[in-house]
Amino acid sequence: MAALGTLLAAALLRIWIIEPMRRSVQRHDADEANFSKLFELSPLPMVYTSATDDYTSFHRNDAWFNAFGYPREGSSTRSATELGMWVNPEDADEMRRRTMLQQPISNWAVELICADQSRRWFSFFGRFTVGPDRVTMISTLIDITEQRQAQQDVLDLNTQLEDRVDERTRQLQAANHELSQALISLRQAQDHLVQSEKLAALGALVAGVAHELNTPIGNGLTVASSLLDKTRDFALAANAPLQRSVLAQFVTDSVLAADILVRNLSRAATLVSSFKQVAVDRTSSQRRAFELYELLDEVVLTLNPAIRRSLCEVQSQIAPGLRLDSYPGPLGQVLTNLIDNALVHGFAPSQSGRVDISASSIGANEVEISVRDNGRGIDASHLKRVFDPFFTTRLGQGGSGLGLHIVHNIVTGVLGGRVDVHSPAGGGAQFVLRLPLIAPKWPDLPDEDDNW
Ligand SMILES: Nc1ncnc2c1ncn2[C@@H]1O[C@H](COP(=O)(O)OP(=O)(O)OP(=O)(O)O)[C@@H](O)[C@H]1O
Ligand SMILES: [Mg+2]
């Protein structure tokens, strides 16, 4: 009976304890084998390290040996330090520290040395499992050498780009500096040119004045010295009894000489007064507000004798309401010159024609005045020269060539505007003035209220 009891107990022990334990061990072995297979098949380099023996037992998978180029034999039991894989010894220390603390490691970039001594960068991941008898760490390495190289390339490229931008900026600054230097020299050259042009114009004016005055004064001098000779002869002759015929001759000669003298001196006086007008004396010009059409009526009225002598009709089409705050005196002089020129130069003495004067406002601040005739017009080659001093096509016939020069001076000076000349294909000449409705104030002059 006792033996039966023992047999039953042994059978029960076998069914309930030993058999389940044996199956559990078998399952465990199968799991481990499975895990080991998966570990070996991983395409990423992996290391499985046990901490029971100070992390000296480790397993590396095929991908690891492929990545680092070490043979399984001879190196599978040697640690990374023993294989001399750490580029930076501090990384080995850091690895040891983290392992001791069992801190998970994520994306830790380390540089390692392969079997062929080439260096590669890896991103290191490590995880720990703590069991009853041991701590296990499984780590994975991802090769990031190419990625880091690409990053470095981008950084290098950036630096190169920055260097290039810096270089370009420097070049641009240098070019800019050169340009501003060139501009300064250009301005200086321009100033010199303006200065020399002014001097040349002054020279031409002085030469012209001398030339123009030379004829009447020279004529006057010749006649005066001949009169002096004749008077001396007459004085000598007068010591003896005088013949009537001698006296008559002396009187005739004296009258003729005086006549020539008066004519030449008047010509000289006229020229001098013209020259005076060239430099328009602003101080003698009254500034005031006036109606343009009224001023034109006055001008036409004063020119009436000349207009009547010609066969021309002068038409003014200026509507009331165009008011200017300007210098009516100089503006009147400008219009007189232009109309007079049209009558004198536009038409032959027996030719009939028209002179039209019109005006219209341009915007709120300017007025355009046109003086146009339908006469012979101005030769294209003369158009650029008509405003030059002493340019005239009536030399020796009363023309001094100063009229339009005075016009130009007044318009661009005291009136603050501009004047243009056209000789349209249809014939005739046209002068266009563009003037501000309010003439500029001249800082060097007293105001109109000061009665200047
Ligand atoms: N309306 C015009 N038609 C044709 N030619 C003109 C006209 N106005 C001016 N000119 C030309 O321009 C030249 C210069 O005119 P400007 O008034 O300066 O001198 P001028 O009339 O000859 O002499 P000044 O006016 O000094 O007596 C004239 O000689 C003439 O050739
Ligand atoms: Mg003239």
C-alpha cells in the first residue's frame, strides 16, 4: 500500500511539476533560439551585452562584422576598446558611464575605427533590460557617415557662399567707391567746363562788343581827325584874307563831317544801350501781378507804327484770366523782340503775312506763350545759333544779333522759364516760351514792396 502511495506521488510530481517545468525550459530555449536568429538576421549592426560579468560578454550580429570588417574569429570576444575602435577615448569613458547608470542611449553620434583603419560615424542607440541575475544591453548602430559628409558639404558650401558674398560685397563696395570718385571728378570736370564755357561766352561777348563798336567809333575817329586837319588848314587860311569859296567849302565839309560823326556816335550809343540790356538789370524791373492779354495789347500798341509799315497782320489770341505774378517790363521786351523779328526777318518788305500770338496754361503753375509767323522761317543750320550773341543774318542792315540773346537771358533769368525755337516744315518761325505763373524770387534782390 505504501509503495502504491509512493508511486502515485511520483506520478503526480511528474505530471504537475516536472513535466510543466520541462516544457517551460523547452519553450524558453525555443524563444532564445528564435531571438538569436532574429538578432543575426537584423540588417543593422547590433550588439547584445550582458552585465553579469562587467559587460565583458557580448554577441555581435553579422551586420556588425560586415560594417566594421572584423572577422568573427579572433574578434568576437574582444571589446571595442580592445579592438581599438574608439577614435575619441572620451567616448569610451562616456559609454562606460552610461552603461553603469543603465541610461537609455539615443542617437549618440560617435566616430569609430573599422578593421581597415577607415573612420566612420555611427548613431548609437542602446536599451537595458534588468533581469533577476543580470542586466542586458542591446545596442544598434546606424551608419551616418554619408549623412554627416553631406551636412559638412552643405556647411562648407554655405561658408564658401558667404565668402563669395563677402568677396562680391567687397568688390561692389570698391566699384561703388570708384564710381563715386569718378562722379566727383566728373562733377569737377563739369564745373570746369561750365566755368570755361562762361569765360568763352564772356570772351565772345567782349570780342563782339569791341568788333561792333569798332566800326562806328573808327569811322568817327577818321572823320574827326580829318575835320581837325581841315579846321587847322582853315585856321591858317583865315590869317590871310579869306576867299568866299574856301569858307563855303569849309562849312560844307564841317556839316558833312558833323553829320557822319553824329550818325556813327548814335550807332555806337544804340549798340551800348543794347549791350546794357544783355545783362538785364533786374533791379530796374518792377514785379507785379498782371493780366497777360493786357500786357500783349500794350506791346502790340507800341509796335503799331512798325506793324503798319509792314503788310502784316498781328493777331493776339489770349483770353482774359491768365494772370502772372512776374516782371511785365522784361516780358514786354521779350514779346516786342519776337514780334519785331517776325516783321523784320519773316517777310520781304512788300510781302504780306501773319503773326499769331497765343497762350495757354500748362497745369496749375505754368503758361506757354507762342509767337508764330508764316514767313520764310529759319534755316535749319541757323536754328541752334539764333540765341547766340551777335548772330544775325542782317549784318550791316541794322541787325546787331543781340535781340534773341536778350530774349534768352530774360526768359531763363529773371522770368525763370525757357524758350524754344521751331521752324516747322509748313513754313514760318515759332518761338515758344514756357514761364512759371509766379516768377522765382531772387534772393539778392529786395521785394517789390521796397519800391525798387
Ligand atoms: N521770325 C523770324 N523769322 C526768320 N528769321 C528769324 C526770325 N527771328 C529771328 N530770326 C533770325 O535770327 C537772327 C537773330 O535774331 P536777333 O533778334 O538776335 O538779331 P537781329 O534781329 O538780326 O538783330 P537785332 O535784334 O539785334 O537788331 C536773325 O538775324 C534772323 O536770321
Ligand atoms: Mg532782332
